[in-house]
Amino acid sequence: MKFFLKYIIGIVAMTYIVSFGIQYLADYGFRNLKNTQYNDWDNIVNGRINSDIIINGSSRGFVGYNSQIIEENLKGDCFNISFNAGCYKLQQYKFDTYLKRNKKPKIVIQNIDIAHFGENKELPEVSQFYPLVYNEDINSLVGKYENKFNLFKIIPLLKYNQSFKMLEEGIVANFSNSTKKNATTLKGYCPQDRPFRIDYHNLKKIPETKTKSLNKREIDLLHKMIYFYFSRLDKDSKLIFVWMPENKMRLNKSYDLKRETIVEELCLMQKKYKNFIFIDMAYDDISNHDQYYYDTFHLNETGANLFSKKVSAKINEQLN
């Protein structure tokens, strides 16, 4: 009986060791797979970025701001830390995580729109955090949304249990640096080579407003966002809020009435704070051309490149 128990324990122990070894290989491959969100997160938490210019936003920021173009035009190293599908809270958490290990930026470009004020009930794209399961900052974030994340640390391969394809990709990443189309990141920016399709589900989210009204919650949040950044940046740093071009299908009277209150408040803030700049490009000519979008809410690569040139030129005008 004693021999049998030792045999069983030995098999279990060996299984754990082999499983953790396979998991480590996959995690290591993802963390070092350049031009991916995995590697971007790894560089953030290990303090390897240290850029002069930081871009923040949700999915529109993620796919719409070409860091390399903005870097060239503003003459300073630039990185895009936008949280794909992430609300303002997740964007702020990512910025705080960035500041823990990286130097403070001289310029922060924050994308702003009506969707910015939403809340995330679930953590989007949770698999992007799998390779960093043992990082304290990542665990603190993911643990607020995913209770099972703590189990990933003690049960090997559990996180890959429902995605053996992902496990395979992580292992292969140790020997190949190829990434999927439309998933490649360039200094945090994720270009999208996609044709235009109307996203009716996003159009339905546009609030129906018949009269101009002050939304106290959103105005309060705007002030908190300004304070959030200024309380963390050096006194001479610049904070720039940008409303990127909205596709013409979104620019109706109801949407404009909702937007107007926010824009007016941002313009007042610009007068109040000397280091705060607001650039409103919602009605830029880009809005009139579907070939610059892959849906009514997001710019494709062609649109992002054009927008990045335009917005960096406007920022240069303001700074000079």
C-alpha cells in the first residue's frame, strides 16, 4: 500500500512538473513575442518603454493613433497604451501600471468620446493577461473581474484548458516571431487592414437626445480625469484630449446634442488649465469618407495614418 501511494504521488508530482514546464514555455513565448499585446504588457510592467509621449484610450485609441507617425511629427518617443474595449477606469489603471516602472511622459494624448464614459462589467480580452499571471499588478487588475485568475497560479495549464490553440501558439512563439494579421502592434498601436462594414450594434448605442441637457455624471468624470492626470504628471507636462473624427453616419442631431455639452466643458477646461489642450476633430473631413473606417466607430489603417498626421500637426500648432 505504501509503495502504491508513493507511486501515485510520484505520478502526480511528475505531471505537475511537466505541466508547469509546458505552461512556462507558452507564457515565455507570448511575453517575448514582439509586436503583440502580450509583449507590450510585459514591457509596461518591466519598465522598458519610458516614452516622452503616451497615448491612451479605448479601442478607438488602440487602432486609430499611429505611434510612429506621431513620434516623427512631434519629435519625441511615443507609445500607445490604449486599452482595447476598456472604459476610462481600465485606461487609468493601465496608465498607473505604466507609471510604476516607467518614467513620467512629457505629453499625454487622451482620446475622448461619448463611449469613454461607459463601464466594463467584464474584463475585455482577458487572455491577453495569461502570460503575466504571476505579476502582482496584473493580478490586482484581473482579480477584480475574474475570480478564477488566482487558480491559474496553482493549477498548471488551467488557463489554456479551453484554448489549446492558444497554448500551441505560445509554444511556437519561442521559435517564430510571426503574428496574426490585424493583431500586430507597433509601439502599442494596432493597425487594421479591413474593408468598411456598417456596425449597426454600435449605431444603436448612440443616445437619443431631443434637447440639450447637462449630464452631471459625465461632467464630473471629466474633472476627475483632468485631476487624475495632473496629480501624476510633472507640472510642465501637457495633457491633450482629442475627439477623433466620427463617421458621418454617427453625426446626427441627437448625437450632436449629447456631444455638445461635453465639448463645451472641455473648452472651458482649456481656458482654466494652461497645460491642458482640447482638439475637436469629430467633424474633420475624414468623417465623410467610409474608406478610412472599418466600421462607423473605428478607423482602418489608412484612416489612422491620415488622422495621426493631422492630429500631430494640430498638436504642434498648439505647443508652438
